[in-house]
Amino acid sequence: MHLHILGICGTFMGGLALIARAAGHTVTGCDAGVYPPMSTQLREQGIDLVEGFDADQLDLSPDLFIIGNIVTRGNPLMEAILDQGLPYVSGPQWLGEQILQGQHVLAVAGTHGKTSTSSMLAWILEQAGLAPNFLIGGVAPGLQVSARYRPESRHFVIEADEYDTAFFDKRSKFVHYRPRTAILNNLEYDHADIFPDLAAIETQFHHLVRTIPATGCIVRPAESPALDSALARGCWTPVVQVDGPQAPWQARDYDSHPDHFEVVFEGKVAGVIAWSLSGQHNRANALAALAAAYHVGVEPGIAIEALTRFSGIRRRLELRGTVRDIAVYDDFAHHPTAIATTLEGLHRRASHQRILAVIEPRSNTMKLGTMAARLPQALTLADKVYCFGAREGKHALGWRPEEVLASLGDRAASFDQIPGLVEAILTDARPGDAVLVMSNGSFGGIHEKLLEGLAQEPSR
């Protein structure tokens, strides 16, 4: 079957394209920005790409159009598909019906930590010899790719996003996945562009819970009022709690190293995780992955040993380089909670004299200003704060950073041009500092600009 995918260069749709190709389909696709690294990865797999959404792509005569959620009414190709009554389906629905049926689906949902926890879980299953299929929104170095499909494998780990499915299907993506094992990492308000309030997101999580069989397993943190509310609306599946004083899965400090911890399972020490990942959030993610892996038969000792060899994923407190003893980190954090936990993780390492936090409020929720008031508190552990916000264009902010961050005094500064932002950081940075860049986009290549600038700047 020939599938033509609209919006193919996004992480989810690009991964879906790779899975469809591995399943034996002919795959082509289009997007408004066909660029590396996803375009390179797709073309290496024999997938032809078209720039833009022109209606003449109907001449490709695919058997089915698969629609990504970036596609809206008014899109020329989509309008032509509708006008001619051609067959189309959303990406999540196609994946659920054509790939996930017959698989033991392990879905990782939650406001934060989906990519990290999914990667940990897939890594554990891989190291345990289960050779899982997976579709994840990031790349763990050990796994090499963000998506993999082998028809003979029976386990499928998927990052289960609560964002809506398509312009014609406003349910969350994850309702299409029908998991048997589900991690509900946490639940906070986000995606203000599609959800009016937290209760609306709780409803989608309730819909997900309704699809999990009684022989399945739900893994959740011990304390999360919003998850309590979602599960109170009906739950027919055993629930396993992690990361709480009475939970069967717990983490506790081990020796004097800030990143090492003991895993306690059902009251007994099951092993020690000694890794390079920092922060309480990563401990919680690890416990959730261990509990989910245990549900499919991986013993705690084997899973713990696997996580000790887990080296993290790209864009999660990733060290991009060190010049003149100034370290530049990259992180995907773009929600106040994620920003705070990322800063906490770096601060726990106690390996830098100061933390210079550079943020780009780029997500729809942050651009709207829904979470802006929480930023000063989230940035407490930063010694200096640099906030970038475009004044115009599709990434323009609907609020003024200098007003929102005023309580931080001279610790904070705002910029609307990348060159000025880079120059300010280069002027302020000194040996021993960590420059922590946080954005869910490419941020204009600021990491490379900073490293190049540091290499050229005289020592201050």
C-alpha cells in the first residue's frame, strides 16, 4: 500500500513513517519544512519527500493519506483531498489500527518526562532481550533511533501524548493506542491552545484509563491530585504507585554521590542505580520504568543493571560543549515545572559556580502567557536569567518578559534578537559557569553560536 503522510517531518509523524516503511508499505510525505535531521533519516530509508502542501501531490495517487495534527483546514492539499473525497486518516488512528493491534503496548503519558521515561523503558526491555518496538519523541544514544518496528516483536513502547489527534479528531492521541501497561507520570495544566483548563485534560486521561484492560497495569506517582481526580472517575485496572513512602517502588539516597540511589522494591533493596542523570524527576522516571518493565516480566535486578548503563537522551540536560571552563547545556524544558526540575538537577551536581539560565518560551502555552506568572519561582536556582521572546511572527510572545521577571531584579534580562542575547551571555559568562539553554525548538542555533563565541572571546 502507498501511504502519503502530511506533516511528515515532525518527530511523531516521521517516526510513524519509518514504522510504516518497516511494515512493508511504500511511503512518501510532505511538510512545510523538509530539513535535517529528520529529512535525512527518512530519505535514507527510501522515503521520498515533497516540500510544501501543494494540491498537485494528488498526482502521486496514494492509497491513503495520513494526516498529522499540524495540518489545518485551508491547507491546499487537505482541501483537495476533501473536495475529491479521497481516503484519509490521522496518524495516531492509523498506528493504533494497523501496527499496535496484537502488540503489548506500553504507553508513557504525563505532562513531563514522557520522552525520558519511554527511552528508559525501551532501553530496559532491549537490554533484557525483549527487542521492543518503539516510537519515542527523542533519541537515546543506546537506541540510536526514535522509532523501530519489527513485526515479530510483541512489545511496543510508545510516548503517549495528550495533544489532540488531528483537525477532525480532537481527542488526545493516546486514546488510539489501547495500552496494556500505562505509565501516568504526572498531570498538570498545559497545552492552553487546545485545553481550556486542567479538568479538560483530566477527562482525556480518564478516556485513556477506560481503554486499559483489567489484566493490565497502571503505574503512577504516589502523589498527584490531578491523577487522583482522573482515576476517581473510574478505573478497572490494578494501579501500582511509585516514589512515595508507602509505595512498593521507592528511591533513597546512596552514599554521598548526588546521582546514585538505591531502589527499594516491596520493602527490600533491589539494587543501586549509579548513573550520570541528575534530579529527583529522573529518579521518579526510573522507578516508573522499572515498575512497567516488571509488569512484562523483567526482574528488578536486570532492569536496574540496564539503567545503570543508560546514558540519557539528547536535549535532556545534554552537554553540548565546554570552552574556557564554561559549559553549555541544552534542555527541552519549556514548562515552569520542567524548568524548575532541570535547574534542580544541574544544581545538585554542584560542579558549577553559577548557572546562567537561557529560556525561550516557545510552546503555544508559554507564548499565550498562561504559565508566565510561574516563571520567577521556577527560575529560583538560576544565578542569572536571559529570556528570549520575539516581538512579531509566529513565535511572538503575548506578554512582556521584563514585566513578568521583574521580581528577579538585575538577575534577569530580556531580549528580542538572538545576536544581542548571545553577546550578553558571552559578556557575563566566566570560567566555572554553566550556561543552561532551555527551549522546545532549535532556538536559532544559539548553542553553536555560544560555543563559537566563547572560543573567540578573550578570557574574562
